[in-house]
Amino acid sequence: MAARPRIALVHDWVTTFGGAERCLILLHQMFPEAPIFTLVHDRSTSPPELDNATIITSPLQRLPGATRNWQRYLPLMPYSIEQLDLRGYDLVISSSHAVAKGVLTHSGQRHLCYCYTPMRYVWDLYQTYLEHTRLSPLAGKAFRWSAHYLRMWDLQSAQRVDKFIAISGTIQQRIRRIYGREAPVVFPPVDTDYFVPDMHGQRDYYLAVSRFVPYKRLDLVIETFNNRQEKLLVVGDGPLGGRMRRMAKRNVEFIGAVSDEELRVLYQNCRALVFPAEEDFGIIPVEAQACGRPVVALGKGGTAETVVDGVTGVLFPEQTPQALDGAIDALERGSFDSARIREHAQRFDKKVFVAKMQAAARYLLES
């Protein structure tokens, strides 16, 4: 009888709980015996679903403040990820939006990368990062030099991967453009057994769920609703929280952070979710659709793939108050079938993710 293959998981850092960590949790559940190798791990803020995982960290873990301010050590990340010892494993599965895909593998090992994006700090968001991060002249010059080095390392290390999988068509194109590699698409998992409709929902408000950071464009939503009568509830917080609250009028209410249970109720009872950001995928609009609610979203990036215009929501072409206002008017005039919206969302269910990732793992192990 053939020995069971040994599998290792690699994730950039295990310090927060976001969309990438939801994927990591499911990978851990699929391969519970696989250790998780990572740059840094902060047990106090990492997902509780990973409490039973074996987590192995890099030398970066020992540097001052690395578990809370890991971003400051970006230039050291390529070196640190290459220090992880993966000898003895048959298959390495990296979960990567920064450097995890750059681990060193050995003869006979196979490497499958589930890629959220090539490193955005040094590629697509390079200029945006410089504009919105308050760096001193010396720090700015240092970042420019390190970004040049990181781009070279990122290109070279991409060739260590045997098979890429992209989280969306948007990332598929980005992987092709930057790395020159092909990658099939496997959408991130949504728990459609948890996010379900409430057919008796109130539908008396619009909903925005977001971190308060510049590219999320929450300011666009608030500016638009400042000139409308409908109520807007805003979930989330972040560095721009004070500014967002100061600019909002009385029909805009800020709720702050909520639990998954509270978020589900908010989805179920909203007239529609408003989502103005250009995302690589965007799990929030899919969760709302799983609850049977339509989405008003920017028709670029991931939401162009997850929202069907006129069927599961309304897409608008550009990030302007006029475009968003027109899309909300179109939704108010339209009619949307909750059951049909949910049926569409089930394309992104976690069972689909599990089946496709298991098939990819088997393919690499057998090839």
C-alpha cells in the first residue's frame, strides 16, 4: 500500500483574519496533518480555527515587533521565506499574496500555489502605496530601491511554482502579465450553508461593509447617500474612520465591527449591498448574494465576475457619485429574485473550492 503523501501548507503571515485566512482555514481542514509554515504568527489575533494547527515560523518572528508590524520588514521577507525547511514533504501548497510562493522546494517535491495576487506593493499598487503612505524622503528612497529588488525576486521565485491557481479571472490575467504563467481559476470559498436568506427581511436600508482605507472608496458611497433619502448602514472601521464619520449626514449610520452572526442578519435585511471598490475577488458581495440580496457594485475587477448585471445586482462603470447614484436608481426601478440570486452565489460555495483544490493536488502528486 502506497504511503500517504506528506503535505505542507505555506501562508504569508498568520496575524489577521481576512479572506486569505478563510482560505487557509479550509486548506487546514482539508489537510489537517499538514503543518503551516509562515513568516510570522500572532496567536492572539489569528483565527481560532487554526488553534490546533502546527504552525512553524521563519526567522522574521524573532525580530522586534514583527508580529504586529510585519510590513516594516518587507525587504527581509524573501530571505525569511527561503529559510523555511520543507524537506521531507511531497507536496507544498502555498497560499500567497506576497512571498509565500517563493519558498524553496527540492528535487521530487511539487509546488501548488493558490495565488491571491502577485505582490501588489511592488506591482499594481506601487505608485498608490507611495502616494498614500507617509514615508520620509529617506524611507521613500529606501522603499523604491527595495521594491526594485523585490520585483526581480518575485519574477524569479515564480518559476519555482509547478502550478498556479488564480482566485479570479482578474488575477489570472495579472499572473499571465507579470509572471508569464497560465493559471486556472478557483474562486475563494463562501459558506453558503451559513449565509442564507431570510424571506421576511425588512429591506429598509442599504448596506456597506468595508475597511476604512483609501482604495475601498467608502467616501464615494457616503457622498452619494448624503444626497439621497435612503438609509445607509456602514459596517467596519479603519484609519479613515474619523474622516468618514465627519463627512456623513444623518441618514448614514456607522455600526463598527460586527460578528459573523450580526453580519448575516444585516445582509438578510438590507435592500442591497453597495460595494464600490475594485477588488481582486471580493468575498463580501458573494456573501450578500448567498443571503439572496442584490449588490450595487463597480463593474471592474472581481465583482464583474461575481455580480450579474440586472440579475443579481447592478454594475456601474466608474467610481463617481453620478455613476453610483444612477446604479442605485436602476436598482430601485428593478425587480430581483432572491432565489435566483442565491442560486448564482452557490457557484462559489466552499464545497466547490474543496473539490477543485483536491483535484489539483492529486494531479500534481500523480504527474
